[in-house]
Amino acid sequence: MIQHYKDLTAYQKSYQAALDVYRVAKQFPREEIYGLMSQIKRAATSIPLNIAEGYGKRQSASEFKRFLMMAIGSSDEVRVLLDFSKDLGYVAPDVYETLYAAYEEIGKMLNGLHSNWR
């Protein structure tokens, strides 16, 4: 039974993935501190933040779904930023594959949650 946003698997996975992105971003070159590093961290944290904020407004299904759509957009954004990070050599291929797969799964979860919410 879901009684809190922390009970949502999409929240749990997106929170963990955001922590992983933060750890990986620490390895980016210093010149990316205000560029790619900042952008990927913001996009990654935006997902669990939008889930939590939207869940707080869940009495209105349309309002919660609006926040889920923002989280879906951020999940897509993280994947594009991961592509850039890999192609620029900031992320090792195996790390890229793991993170990219996590965000694909998160995107699917968010889409399912959006489709099935009351």
C-alpha cells in the first residue's frame, strides 16, 4: 500500500539513480562544473523532486500527472546528457550503459504510473 511518495518504486529508483549521477559527475572535468555537470545533476534530481511534489498534490489526479510528465521529461533529458557525457569521454562505457538502462527503466515506470493513476 502506498502511503508516502517514498513508497513509490519510481521515486526509490530515481533517487538512487540521482545519487549515482552525482557520484559520476564528480569525475567530470572542472570546466564542466557550470555546464554538463550542473545540467545532468539538475535533471537527475528533478525526477524524484517532481514525484515528491506531485504526490503531495495527488488529491488532484491531473496535478499529480502534470508533475509526472515533468519527471518523464527530466528522465529523457538525463539520457541525452548521458549520451553527451559518454561521447565526450567523461563517462566510461560500462558506467554509461548502467546509468542509461536505469533511466530507461525509470522512464517506463513513470509512464506506467502516469497512465494508471486514477
